[in-house]
Amino acid sequence: MTIEHATTSNKLPGIASLPISDFKVHRADFFDKMENNSIAFFGAAQEVTRSNDTEYAFCQNKNFYYLTGFNEPDALLVLVKADNNQQSILFSLPKDKSHEIWHGRRVGQEQACQYYNFDKSFVLDELKSFVPEYLNDLSQIYFCFDNSEMSQQVFTWLSQARPSVRQGTKVPEVLIDASPIINNLRLIKSANEIAVMRQVNYISGLAHQRAMQTAAVGKFEYQIETELLYEFSRHGARHPAYASIVAGGDNANILHYTDNGETLQDNELLLIDAGGELAGYAADITRTFPVNGKFTAPQKLLYQLVLDTQLAVIAAIKPGITFAKLNEIANECLTQGLIELAILSGDLRQLLIDKACKKYFIHGLGHWLGLDVHDVGDYHFNEKKEQCREFVAGMVLTIEPGLYMPIDDNDLEKEWRGIGIRIEDNIVVTEQGYENLTVNSPRTIVEIETLMKKKV
Ligand code: GLY
Ligand code: MN
Ligand code: MN
């Protein structure tokens, strides 16, 4: 039974996975938010066909994973809180010798209780008879409203439970969206979650180092992607957290470029946005460096501006700050710098009000990071998106300013065209301020040029 990811190195700074008891703690946290006499449903992911009868690498539903640590498809977690008793029940695929010979081992119901600490575990087929019965005499049902299959399923169970009303039982009449509750739990990371994220950041940093040391004129972008994947998995991060962006030259100006099919050219930059996934948790790191190991003069100027902006923003991170305030800092740094480079012209104050730098910095400054690379959690308090959420210790986020100067932007002087730069680090908010998890991916011009002289 493969439950945890292994790591080949004991020199890394974090831990390779959460202890299984942490998932029980996550369930306890969710139970605390549930009303008495209620039930909650969380479904596992299903396998996704890649072609005919082969599937993509399985990726568990992240809410389900957060509450279970269980990595099989098609399962269902049921949380029942009745008369102030709490029960965690897992429905999962059965042990099945012939299926397992073809497709791999399953945990089965006995192990689910013993290893994963569920109070009860049943085979999936028993759902139909058990769940409508569980609903009897409960008042509320929690599930994620954005999961349309689960919504349908809940209504089916409710209609199956209703006949028993004639026998004098009650069925729940209140449906509650579980998403805001679980999103808020997932937004604040525990010490162990941060330790896994520290580890996957370090592994991803090693991968970015390797990319810098293997990049060369004439290689295909996907060949550098392969070096990243090799380094991720060598240290225990079997899969990338998202499709790696390996974008040479003007390809960096396509924000979600994942084609990675062109060759690297002399005197061009290479933008790599790539992070591993370890025990479900993502790293999300971007580095931009010269293919031939030496920045040109215009590349240096733009690169230093993006880096200075990133450093200024990160330095301001502490409890109580907001993304809105960090955006102001980024806006000021980039606008001032672009005026100095004569890429923007005019009155600084007016350019700041107009957010003129957004012409070249076309995406957000950062996002929450965790089990999902764009992790869950509200950025604002009210629905009008007016009040920005203040940071608190335990939040993890990216800071990723960039400048994008497309090759066909005739408004730009020629020297800037075809340059796309982003620098992205992963930051934990701490009681004292912040911890930058991205400690080993070279980021200054000197660090990058020095490392690139040492080929692997
Ligand atoms: N890698 C996706 C992002 O940076 O948001
Ligand atoms: Mn990001
Ligand atoms: Mn990224």
C-alpha cells in the first residue's frame, strides 16, 4: 500500500508528508464548525480518461484530501454530528483481487479504519442503503455547492429518505455550503503543512537550479522541462503541481505558455514557472535567466526593476497587511522604475492613479498557495470586493511581479521588445513578519550568472 511520498534525501529542510493524525485534526476542526444534528459529505475525485482506456495521473480532490489523507478515487467521506457525537465514515472501493492485479492495490475498509482513523468504513455499494438512513432526524446537510455531482447526489438521497417521513422521522431541511468553511480552514496552514511546503519549495528550488545549469542555446524548452521533472521526483515530489511553463524569449509574454516546444535562442531570456507537488502541497516558483548565462544590458535593467519590486513587496509582509497595500507598493516601484527607463512618461502621481504600469504588468501580484496552486480562501471580506482581507500568521501566498514587453509592441523601443520577466517566491506570514520559503533558487543577477557558469 503506497500511502506517503518518499524522499531520497534527508538533507532537506522540511518534512515529506503530514502525519496521518493531522487529517483527523482537520476533521475535528470541521466538526467544530458544524451545527449539532447535521451531516457533511465530501467526495473524492474520479479518474480522468486521457485516451481510450488510459488515465491521467490521479489527482485527489483537495478538500477530500485535506479531511482524509486518503488517495483513492471514487470514495465518499461522511461526517455525522448528532447528539454532540461525531462520527467519520468512509465509503471506498472494495478490496478486489482481480482488479488489483490489473490496476494496483486498494486500501480496503479494514485498513481505512486502522490506518486512517475513520470510525467506520464501508464499501461504496453500501452508500445507497446507508446514507438515506443517516439523514433521518438530522437538520442540516453540508456539502460544497460548487460540486454539481454532489449537489445532485444530495437531492437523490433526500428523495430516498423522504418516504420515512411518513413513519414519523424528519429529514434535513437546511442545506449549507461547506466551501467557505473548509476554505477558511485550509487558508491558515499548520506548522506541519508549512514544513511540507518548506520541503517542496526546497525541492523546487533545486529543480530551478538544475534548469539554470542545463539550459543552453539550441535545446528545446521541453528538454529543460524534463530536467525540472527529474529533479522534482528525485527528491520525492513525483508530480509537478501544475503544467510547467518553460518559455524562451517572446514566449514569456504568453502568461500560461505550456507548449514548451521551441528551441532556446542566444541572447534571449528563459522564463520558468514550475513547482513540484509533495504530499498534495504545491510550490509555485518563477525564475527568469539568460539562456547563454549572461544578461544583456536591457535585460539587466528590466530584471533588476522586477527584482527590486519583489523585494520591496516581500519586505512589507506581516500580519495586518493586505494584498491591496502590497499592490500599491508594487505599483509605486514599477511605475517609478519604468519612468526612469523612459518606458513610461508623464506625471508620476497621475501614472500611479492610472495604474499605468499594468500595461506591462498584466496579472495579479500573487495568490494563496497550498494544496491547490491557486489555493482556496477569500481575498476580500465583503461581496463587493471592497474590503481586502488582512494577513494573519499561517497564510501562505506567492509574490510574483513581472514585466512583459511583447515583440510586436511597436510603441516600445526595440531594445525592450521580446523580453518577459517574472520572479515568484512563496511566502509564509508569521507572527513576526514573514518567512520566504523560496530560499535556494538564485534570484540576483550575480547569483544567477555565477551558478550558470557551473554546468551539471
Ligand atoms: N503558476 C501559476 C501562477 O503563478 O499563478
Ligand atoms: Mn503563482
Ligand atoms: Mn507560478
